[in-house]
Amino acid sequence: MQADRPLWVPDSETLERSPMAQFMAWCGQRFGRTFADYDAFHEWSVSERGDFWTAVWEHCGVVGERGERALINGGRMLDARFFPDAKLNFAENLLRKSGNGDALVFRGEDKASYRLSWNELRALVSRLQQAMKAQGVGVGDRVAAMMPNMPETIALMLATASIGAVWSSCSPDFGEQGVLDRFGQIGPKLFIACDGYWYNGKRQDVDAKVGAVAKVLGVPTLVVPYAGDSGSLAATVEGGVTLADFIAGFEAKPLKFERLPFRHPLYILFSSGTTGVPKCIVHSAGGTLLQHLKEHRFHCGLKDGEKLFYFTTCGWMMWNWLASGLATGATLCLFDGSPFHPDGNVLFDFAADEKFAVFGTSAKYIDAVRKGGFTPAQTHDLSALRLLTSTGSPLSPEGFSFVYGGIKSDVQLASISGGTDIVSCFVLGNPMRPVWRGEIQGPGLGLAVDVWNDEGKSVRGEKGELVCTKAFPSMPVMFWNDPDGAKYRAAYFERFDNVWCHGDFAEWTPHGGIIIHGRSDATLNPGGVRIGTAEIYNQVEQMQEVAEALCIGQDWEGDVRVILFVRLAPGVELTDGLTKAIKNRIRSGASPRHVPAKIIAVADIPRTKSGKIVELAVRDVVHGRPVKNKEALANPEALDLFVGLEELKS
């Protein structure tokens, strides 16, 4: 593959048929504009945000009363209000479709497989909303769920949203304290949990954890059957009730939806960092709906009846993003468990069987498939797959090449980046633009994304902070338990006045794309030169000897030195020869400044529940500082491997 050629270019037919191109033409007619190309369309979407988001509402047929005003106080990010007179219900917009076609298709490893039609989903939501109301759950109340990514979880979320209550979820692999660190802050009216789950072919017991969490929360506990005995668990939990008993007295009726203001809370999501108790980020029904409709319909080109898949748990915002696919009439394909049980083909088996149109996953998963020697392009019929998306961490250039060589040669690859903070993407795929190796295609419509230097000036050809300079609908409503907004302002607006600073270290490319070089708070600064950790990972993780890597800056003799920790492939030892090879790879592939002062082999690398490595936590351990929120980690015991390392003392 030649570096001066794109990996994928939309052909003329694909371009003309794309919902993005059709929407651009529609907006031109609707507002009397002429858009020469996508860049002109994006510029209009940012400069005329009221018109643009009105167009999204109209073109996507949002159900609700829009009101007269589209945007007020647009010049001040924290005071801006989109559609201040509107009334809508999120669930009503996701459940517009009916019939016997598939709404949800589920696989739980090789232990469970079933599907729900649109009519079955609507009937279940009806019974659940009635039961929740009977339980006293109403507008503004919180419903907290520790659940697998299964159809019942989607139905429970929709029932919660339909009555104006607020949904919050995590995955069942969270530890007891991790669950309480989240749900204990928001005072739920109802706690929902499964009776067990499957991982790597083994049943994972949650009985003791559910009992302990339920006791502290002190609210009714709804137990959903999956991998255990929901009856016995419900019987041992004070206020426990099985799903069957919860809805037993209610027959399916026509659905009712509570229409509420645009900014009414829909979700509470949690930051996954290890710098303290997770922040409770509150997202609005209207902002989430419009942003996801825009991303699904236009940036992903998702159409009615297509199959949408994302490999995610209920503790990651990509689950919320996936759920919104129902608003386009798409069928959601849900998977829970290990993506490598019984082997690395399991998700591609699912994709081939169900004919996914959109396959979403993490950069780490793509790298693991590559290193595992799997080549779905040769073993699976992926003819229906037109879009593959990757997020969670920056996808390396090597990962881009592998997708086109090992997965599918004619697929659009959309590396995307945004996060829990906006429950969506700042930069993502664009069906009207080519895909270049190692690059995210560009900024999202309606988002004034830029890269700024330390002086607050827009820069091209150099790295800086990813910012958004104008308000957008999916900004958080607030943080829970932050009455004066101080935590909210500190999180995004402390660096630059009236400008959202996202905390990503990024740069524009000559093609108008974006490269994310890692989190800016984890940026290395040896000799005063800022280096993104992703630049080092992109080199090291191409080596078959290295399974995974983590890089930090260690304070040393009045400066900072780069330390690289590597988890090696099975049977590999960190010899002098391998150390030299790693350094040479980094020197030639990145620069001499990127070469670490020390390379240290470790047995494991700590990561969050969503698979992100935690550089800041390791940096704190190395410097003798406490890690405040180990419950955010999937493998907190891995931090012990970094305590008192002799190699770091000289």
C-alpha cells in the first residue's frame, strides 16, 4: 500500500447514494444555499448552527414539538440552549417502528442466542413502563442497572426513558465498590441486576455482589435472568423481585411517552479515570438524540433495516450510542462476553451470519485480531459490511493497513474519537471523503472542532489541544452533585475561556483529517518537547514480540524521562537484543526524541473496564502517589507490578 494513496475512496455511485450527500443537497434547497463540497457544508453547519440542527430535526423526522427557537445564547458555551421550547421523548423516537422484523439480535458467547421483533420489543417496554410506574418511578427518578449487553437491557432503558426517568448503567464485571462509587452518588429509585453472566465460557457469579450493593442502595432490586437462578437471588435480596414477577400483572398496551424539555436528563454516564471518584456526567434526551441521529444517518449512512453492531459493554458510552440506532429503524446486533471465546472468529462469525452493515469495535480488538493471526477476509463472507468503525484509543497506521489487508479491502474504515463527555464523537467517519492511513476522516457536522497551541491559536502542521469553539447540543447538562457547576467548568473550560478543551493531543493532516496522539494529560515532555504516547505505541505494537505497551514520563534529575513498559507475547523474553530492536523501531518510525530511556517488561498492564490503558495511574504509582479510584480498573492488581521497581531507581 502506497502512503501517497488513500486506502479507500467512495465511488461515484456510493457518493451519490450516501445519506450524507442527500442531506447536503436537501439542506441546500431548504435554506437556499449552494455547497461546493463537504468542507463548505461543514462550515455552514458550524456558522449557522440553528439552521443546521433544525435541518437534522426535520430531515430525520424527530417526533415531538420543536418550538420556534432553535438556539439562544449561542455565543456562550455554558449558557447556550438548543430548542429551548421543544418537547420530546427519547424512547418515542427509538420505538417508531413496529412489525415482526428483527429489532434486536443477541448472542451471549456460545451460551445464548435469541432475537426480539419490533412488536415484541414494544410489548416488553409497555409492560416494563407500567411496572416501573407502579413501583413509584417517575419523571427525574434514576434507574441504575448492572447488566450485560442483552435485549432486556435495551428494553429497560427504553422503558425508563419513556416515563421521563434517568438511566444509568455499568457492566456486571464491576466490583462492588466500583458499582457503589457510581450508583451510590445518584440515589436510584430502582436497582437492576442480572443473576450472573458468561465470560470465556464460564459462568460468573454475582450473587454476593448484587446483595451487597442492594443493601447499601436500599431500594427495590429487579433481577433479570441470564446465567443463574434469578428466583433464588431475588429471594435473598431485600426488596428483590424477578423480571417475570415484576411485569406479571401487566399486559402489553399502546405505549405512552412523557414528552419533556429538550434538556431533560436522559443518561448519567461516568468518567472512567483513576484520579478520584467517577464524575457523574448528565446527558440530555434532545442533545443525545439529535447528535446520534446525525452520526448514524449521515456520518455512518445507516438506513432502515440495516444491521448495526458495536462490541461494547453497558459501562461504555458506545452502548448508549449503539442503542440510538433504533431511531433509524436499524436492527441492533448485541454481543456479550469475550470476543475471543471460543476463538477470535466469534465476532466475524456473527457478522457473516447476520450480515452486519456496520461493525464497530475498539482499536485494541483490531490489534489483537491482527496479532492472533486471524484473516477474516479469507475465512468469512463479509460482503454486506460497508463500514467498520474503531474507537477507544487511537488506531495505529498498521491497524489501518490490517483492516484493508486482513478484514475487507473495500470497506470504509472510520476511526472515531469523542467520548463519555459528549456521548458521541468530535471527529469521525465521512462517507464523502477518502480514508487515509492513520487518519480520522474529519470533524463531525455542527461541531467547531480545531487544534490549538498553548497560546490558544489555531495551528496546522503541529500538535496541540483538540478543542471545540462553539456550543453543541450534546454537551452535558451538568455533573450530578455539582450544584454550582465548578467541576463541570474545571473539566472542560479551565484551559481556554469559553472554549471546550477535550484533553486530546491532536493534529490536523494535509487531507483535512485528524490524528489523535493520545490524551494530553498523559503527554510526555522530555526536554520540553511534547510527545504523544500513541506515537510510541504505533511503533512498538507493530512488533510481534510485544503484546501491549504503556508509556509514562518519570520525573528524573530535574527533567522527564520516557519509560516504556511492555507486556511481551507468550514465550518472549526482554533480551538486550529485543530492547535494542524496540528502540531502533521507535527511533526510525517516530524520532530519536521518542526513544525511551528505559524499557521494562511487566506481566500485565492495567486498563479500565472499557479496555483503555491507564497511563496516569501507573505514573502515580511510579511516583509514590496514591491511585484514588482503583475500582475503575478491570485488573487493579496489575498496578502492584509497578511498585518499587529497581529499574526505575537509576
